Amino acid sequence: MGILISAVLPIALVALVGVWVGRMFTLERQTLARLSIYALVPALVLHSLAKTTLELGNAIAILIAFVLHTTVLYLLAVTLGKVLKFSSDEKKSLIATTIFANVGNMGLPFVLFSLGEAGLERAIVYLVGSSLMTASVFPIVLKGEGILKGLRYTACLPVLWAAIAGLILQGTSTVLPISIDRGVTLLSEGAIPVALLMLGIQLSETPFVFGRYELMGAGLRLIVSPLIAVNIANLVGLTGIDRQVVILQAAMPVAVNSLIWVIELGGDTVRVARTIVVSTLLSLGTLPIVLWLSNR
């Protein structure tokens, strides 16, 4: 019950405000998404990495675990798509819902509320890896547009440059001028609440209808993914809070942004939207269990 109150309830409350706002008003979700992607999240990454106490070796180990974990999930989704004889759009959708985890909108606040600032530092490292792969490798995989276009996507991501700047500041022990630091801090503090409000708005616009496909997609993300992450973490040699964060981020529901990528690159948008809703709602029950088990 303590885990539920301290980690899950704050997320649910803010998301419910987003649901209410989404039902009361017609909002431009793309504008909110761009605000988050191009301003708030980069500020959070810059602020956190510049002041992190996380050792470089720990960060690299977390990123290695993320890459290995994502690779295994991708191969699993491709294999299931072939075995179950899914259509091309269904295969793309299954890949998207399996490998796109909500490590930002839901992962950051959950880790922060359950593991504190030390956990948040590690969750942001995981988020940076996910964001860069989302913008570079995933478009190549889902649409096959070549490595060059993937690199162009990556170069346009502010989170990349924010991460580089944050690492330079941290590595050189450079402190930003106080006025700039205060501005970056203000922006960074808005990233998590805006992300949760966007999650609620998305939920308010998606009908709660599901079948075997959606339940399978949710199961892959909420149950199979963290189980794989446990083995990957052990393989890489992660321990303590590093191991916990990797497992928790792997247990997050399907990312809201997966729908945006499927719209752009192809796939079954209806199934993806439904899987997002089902996995998000079910995660309110599964995440406290994963958190409890990750402590053992």
C-alpha cells in the first residue's frame, strides 16, 4: 500500500486531471508534444546530467542493458508477427508497442517517486538512450529509409544536444551562470507534470475497447519485458539501484509517442491506440508489483 500511495497515486492524480481537461476542451496535442520534446525534456536532461553524481561506468552499463533489452524485444516481436501470420501493418504495430516504452511520461515520475533523485538520474540516462534510438534506429527498422535519414532525425533532436551539453558541463565541473541555471531549472521542473497531463489527455481521447491483440501487446510490455530485463541486468552485471531502474523502465506501458511514429511510418493506428490505453491502465497494478520484486 505504501508503494501505491507514494509512487502510483501521484501519477494517477495528475493524469486524471489531464483526462478531465481533455474531455472539457479541444486541445492541440501536437503542440503539447512539441513543447515537451523541444523544450521541457531537453531542459530536464541538461539539468540532470550537468548535476548528476552518477559515475560514467554506471551510465554506460545502463545504456548497454537498454540496447540489449530492446534488441531482444524487437526479435521477439518480429518472430511473433511471423508465427501468428500478422499483416504488414499488424507486424509494424506489434514492433512499435513492444519496443516503445513510456519511459518519459510515466517512467520518470514513477522512478522519482519510488527511488528518489538517485533513481531519476539513472532513469534519465535510460530516457536519453531511448530517445536517441527512437529517432535514429526505429525509423530505419519500421520504414527502411536508410541510415542517413535516421542520423538526420537524431541530429534534429534537442535531447541529443542537451545530453552532450550536460555531459560536458558535468565532466568539466562547469557551472552555468545563475540566471541561465534558474531558467533551465524552471523548464526542467515542468517536464514531468506536462508529460503526465499529456498522458491523461491521450487517455481521454482513446476508447477503452480491447481484444486478444491488445492484451498480448500489453502483456509483452508489462510482464515479458521486465522479465527479460532482469536477465539482461544480471548479464551486464548491474546491481542495486542501477538494476532496479533498468527493470522498472522496462516494465513501463506502451509509449504514447508510439502512436505518432506509427501514423508517420505505417501500422495499425487503432490497435496501437487501444494497446496504449490497456497497458497504461493495467500498469497501475503491475508497476508496484515489479517495484516490490526488483527490491528482492
